Amino acid sequence: MSLPPLVEPADELTVDEVRRYSRHLIIPDVGMDGQKRLKNSKVLVVGAGGLGSPALLYLAAAGVGTLGIIDFDVVDESNLQRQIIHGQSDIDRPKAVSARDSIREVNPNVEVVLHEERLDSDNAFRIFEPYDLILDGTDNFATRYLVNDTAVLMGKPYVWGSIYRFDGQASVFWAEHGPCYRCLYPEPPPPGMVPSCAEGGVLGVLCSSIGSIQVNEAIKLLAGFGDPLVGRLMIYDALEMSYRSVKVRKDPECPLCGKNPTITELIDYEEFCGTVSDEAQEAAAGSTITARELKQMMDDNEDFYLVDVREKNEYEIVNIPGAVLIPKGEFLNGEAFAKLPQDKKVVLHCKSGARSAEALAALKGAGFSDAVHVGGGVLAWANQIDPSLPTY
Amino acid sequence: MNVIINGERRDVAPRTTVADIVRSLTDAAGGIAVAVNDHVVPKADWAETLITENDRVDVLTAVQGG
């Protein structure tokens, strides 16, 4: 399926631009016409992180005239393993600003528009409005459904990509011509089931493998050549080194883009995705201690059993002295309970408190009523109690 | 009946549906997509979609990272 170009061509290219883009211009499918369309294009990249970094650099180099960047975060040292638009001297700077500076160096012809705010249901329509195409490089399900719903309700196409460890997926969602994200994944997974990259890790170069596919598709849609990834899901496995695609049809029953839509405006996406499950919230209420309280319990020689519910490789990076490792999964399937003492208070912790809250809910359900978890997890411990420890 | 689930050959009972296969792999209700012979089956159709001999079934998990 080929689609007409999204963008009308600019009037002309300057002599400098002809020189700069010559390797595009001599490809018959791109040519002067395609390059002028890119020059007139306005693309919004949501998130200047793993996917946004290579995407922004390649979109800029390709000569997309206007690039919007939405990101509220600052550059952290742990970003630099994969977020190649940022450098050592950008640590603690806003990601949007750092990305703009890199883009200026790559291609000063590009106009960069910064949106240094968190995308939410109140600002999404306003922020998306001026752009021809959206590229989704966010890192959580709530924002992914928000991007999808906003794009569908505004009739805009967007290029979607997501990554985890060695696996990546990409597609183009454009309700006018094919399915949307909800046709593929009608509901998010239960909170805590699918780890984020911060919890599970990601191979740095995977960002470029998927980000490049997103840019490839963006350029094709803007300039109107080739076969866009509409109605197909690209699945990449970096361990096997395989790319394959499966067909995705528009779901006539889709609540957003189907025949009888029930979602006609933006909703509360944090609630929809249940960022922390109700059970976990309930379990954690009144049963959360701080890292300082944990330290006090240790100093007072209280008799308790400290359990780290993260994964083994995370435990090896940094751990709280005396903690026994029992990953969260064993709490969810019940295997953990037999390993715990019945006559001692059980204290759970994870990286930042979300997974330990999930495990706590399971533990309380199994009758360990006086169990607690550490709010902020090992990160809070490292920040408040022992700053010599590494964080990740 | 022989089918291939996520690249591995498995023996399943006759009249197995897509929903049966998903249930055998995960308890999760959301964040799952299933492709049969490279075509994604909408979730609403899982319970009625029968698997046949030598079908290739891919159960995909939504990932959120970016």
C-alpha cells in the first residue's frame, strides 16, 4: 500500500541545501520533490530518550524543517549508555535543551521547538496541533496510550516504537488508513507485569535499531514514497538477529477507532494503566517505611527479615546489607512464602518501591499481615543512608 | 495436533482456541497480542478462533521502553 505524501513541497532548496542533501537528491524516489517536502515537514518527537535520541539526530540530518521535542526530564549519567544525542557535559541539563544543541550542530537549518513539559491529557491537543507527524519514543504505557488516543482523535499519523532488553517493536498507526495501538493492544498489561527499561535494562544499540526504523517510516510518510508500515507490526529480535512483520487489521470493535467508538476524548491514563495496582496501593498504605526507619531498625537490633525482591543481576549491582534476594515473581506465584520466617517481621524492598508494593500485596494476601516495604527502595537507601553505593 | 507456538513445536488438543493458548502461557489479561500465521487476531476474536494443524502462533507481549 502506498500513500500520498503528508506534506506539500517547500518552494525551493538553497544552494547550500542542495549540496548538503545531494545523496538524497540523486535517489530517484526522493529527488528534489521529496527533499522539499521534508523541508516543509513538522515532526514532533515525544521523549528525547533512547528512541528519541537517534530519531532526532537522523530526522535533523535528513533535513526535516521543524522538529518539536517534548521532554520534561534532565540528562542522567545512566542515560548515556544509549541516549546518543546527549553527552557527558549534558548531565543534569534538560534533555530537550541538550537535544536541541546537538541538532544545531548536526544541521543548523532545522528549526527546533522545545516543549519542556510532561505530556498529559490537558496539553496534548495543543502540543500536537502544529505537527504533520508524531514519533513516539516514550518509556511508559500511560503516555503511549495518551499519544495514540491524541493522534487518533486529531486524525494524525504517528510512528510508534518500543524496546526492552533485546526486543523491539515498531509500527505506523494512522486510523484513517489502518489500525491504531488499541487495535493491537486494547489494554495495557497489569501494572508491574512488564518491566520498564529502568527495571529490566535495554541494550543501548537497540534504541538505534528501532529508532532508525521509525525515522525511515517517518521520511516515507512525509515525502510519500515506498510502502509504509501501516497495518503491519515489525518485530525485531537482536539476539536471534531477525526482523519480521505481522499484519494487523483495524479492529471494527476498537473503542477508539472502530465503528462505534466509546472513547471520544482523552482520559486519565495513569488510572487506565494503573501505574501501581490498587492492591499494591492498599497494601502499601500504612505499611511503608522509609530508608531512615529501616536504618534505625538495624541500629536498634530489631529482629526482622529483610528481603530484596529485585532480580539477581540488580542485586549484584547494589544491595542493602543483610537483604536476602527473593525476586518479585516468587511472591506472585507463591513460592516465596515457604522461604520466609513465620515469627519475624518481613521487610521488603526493590529499586524504588513499586515492585516491593506488588510483592507486599501478595504477601499480605498470604497472611503476613505485619509485613512492610521500604518506600523509595535501594535508591533511597543509597541517597539517604550510604551515598558511597552506586545507583542505576 | 502439532502447532508452533513462539517458534517451538507443541502438541495441543483438537479444537484449541487462541484464548486457550494465551491462558496456557500467561495469566495477564492485557498487554498481549497474538498472531496466527503472521496475522494478528483481535482480542475479541480469541475465544472463537480455532487453531489448526501446523499453525504458527506468536504470543507477543507489549513492551513500554523507549
